[in-house]
Amino acid sequence: MADADQTAAESGAPLKQTPLHARHKALGARMVPFAGYDMPVQYPTGILTEHQWTRESAGLFDVSHMGQGFLVGSDHETVARALEAMCPADFVGLAPGRQRYSQLLADDGGILDDLMVTRSSDPSEDGVLMLVVNASRKDADWAHIEARLPAGVRLMKADNRSLLALQGPKAAEVLERHAPGAAALAFMGATSLTFDGIPCHVSRSGYTGEDGFEISVKSKRLEAVAEALLAEPEVKPIGLGARDSLRLEAGLCLYGHDIDETTSPVEGALVWSMQKRRREEGGFPGFDRIRRELAEGPSRVRVGLLPEGRAPAREGAEIALPDGRIVGRVTSGGFGPTVNGPVAMGYVEAAFAAPGTELALMVRGKALPARVAPMPFAPHRYARAPR
């Protein structure tokens, strides 16, 4: 899942806090404004250690700033078709207990936000879809969705719920101790469980490229869940800094940077998130543009970039051909601890998007050699089948 770093501080509004704010401070976190919230960017051990710990063990992320809500109607197809009128994914065909990634689209096919959508595994909740949207976009998203819902379908904002992400190769082992049944989930599976007797909703998903889970729980019970997980020797708290380096190595988009209202899902290399029926039938905003880009190819496309040397290229750096002509721009970049070198992604003219294409990244007035590289930069390690 992605999120932009627009902050309330920039608009003069007071920063919001998650229910774990005091706990972050007690753990020595360095707090920064993020998406209108005061959030931990790192803990005393530092971003590099947190990144590596998540790759090797289990990291706990407070992602309670994200927006959670439920679309509710008389039956699954009614609710699914209501959401399909706004997104290009197949929700009618989403099986019970499964989750799907998609995008809210503007009328021109630009991406208003990306989101996760889950169909309940409970037969008594057949007309319910759970939504998780980005913190910086949630107010706009809820307004957009509510304005377009047909009669008989309503949005229930779940402002009383919070969200944790437990990520890493030991996440399943740890979570199973507290929430029996979690380890039986496959990647993008979801179900209701109890965590030490506390009702919660668990999905096997995340934003790091590692195996892991997202745990939705009522906010008043969040601290109990977090404390129980942090008491496990395999688990350490992880801040936004490592979350960003992990998702960058995994080739995952950050909304407001790698995708936004100026980019389509085709340009953003997200065609995999549009199932065949939707690509063929349409029925969602911007379909004419997206159908044209699918048939003819987009004029630009998001690609991975591997700079030579050790200097990272940051967001906004221009991408040039060896002869100096500018053909794109970096949207995310930094040092990849697992890769042990700089990594980046950005948009380039489609003619120069093939892996291996030699380019230059303009950093502080200098042209740093780079090449287009396949993503992810670090292999995904999702649990495709239950362990």
C-alpha cells in the first residue's frame, strides 16, 4: 500500500496522532510530520538496522494513519459493481477471504489514489467490502466514493479502527502464537481472527516485499496488540524511513510520487492489477484512454533504475540520454541496503524503457550513469501458498 507525505504541518493544521504515539516516543523514535500525522521515521538503532531486521526477522509498523472503511450493500455483486464503476479491478470475481489491489481513477484515467479491497470470508457479510486507502487522500477518497455510490450501497468509515503491519520472514511464526490461523493464510488472503482474545481482521499482505500481515483492530485495543508483538524477541519497531527503503527495493509505488492524478495505471506499470474482464469490458473512468494505451503503448512508463557508483538519485532528478536529451524524471530514489547500492524508479519515454538501456541521472549538475533495470530490485518473498 502507498502513501504521500503531504502534511498537516504544511497547511498550518495541528498534526494528528495515532493511538501508539506515546509508545513511539517512549521507544525513542524520531517523529516527523507525515500525511497530517506525527509519525516515527526511525528508532535509535537507525534506518539501516531497521531495514535489515525486517528482511531477516519481523518488523512492526504503525500504519494507523491509513484510512479504513466498509462498502455495504444487499449482496456482493451489488457492492462489487458499485466499486467497479470507480476502479479498474475485477471485484465481482473476488473470492471470499481474498484481497485485491486497485486504483481510484479520475475521469481522464489519472490515479486519484491506490487502495486495498477485501471481500469478507464470513458468509453473513456477503455484501461487505473492506477498503484501506492512503492517509493523505482518505478525506478526498471518502467524498469521491460517497458521491458516486448507487442507491442501496453505503460507505461506513471505520475511524474507530487502527492498523499494524507485521513484516518479515518470521512474521507468520510470531503472529500464529497470538492469532491462531494466521499462518494458514496465503498471500492476499484475509480473515477475522482473535489476537489473545481480541477480535481483529488479518490479511497476509504488506508494503515491504516480504511475507507479512496487516492487522486491523479497534483503536482502543491497538496498544495491547502492539505490546504483545513487541514483547516477542523476533519483533522490533520499524519507522517510515525503513518502510520507504523496503518498498523502494520491492518496486512498490508511493502515492503522490510514483503515481498520481497525472499518471494512468498503464503508465505506472500497474496493468497486472487490471484483470482481463475489466481490460476488455471497461466500465470504469478513463477507459478510453487506458484501452488506447493498452493497444498502442503509453508515451511514457515507470521503470526501475540502477545508478552506477554509490551516489543515490533522489526524486525530481532528470533522466537523460547519453547525448544529454531529457527523457524522464526520477520519482523515488535512495540507497538500497539489501541491494547494497543506490536504486531508483521514475518515468521515461517508452522508447527508452527496455531493461539495460543506458541513461544518465542528473544529480547536482552531474550526469551519473545508470541503466534501466527490472523491478523488484530485491526479490519478493510473499507466501504464495500457506506455510
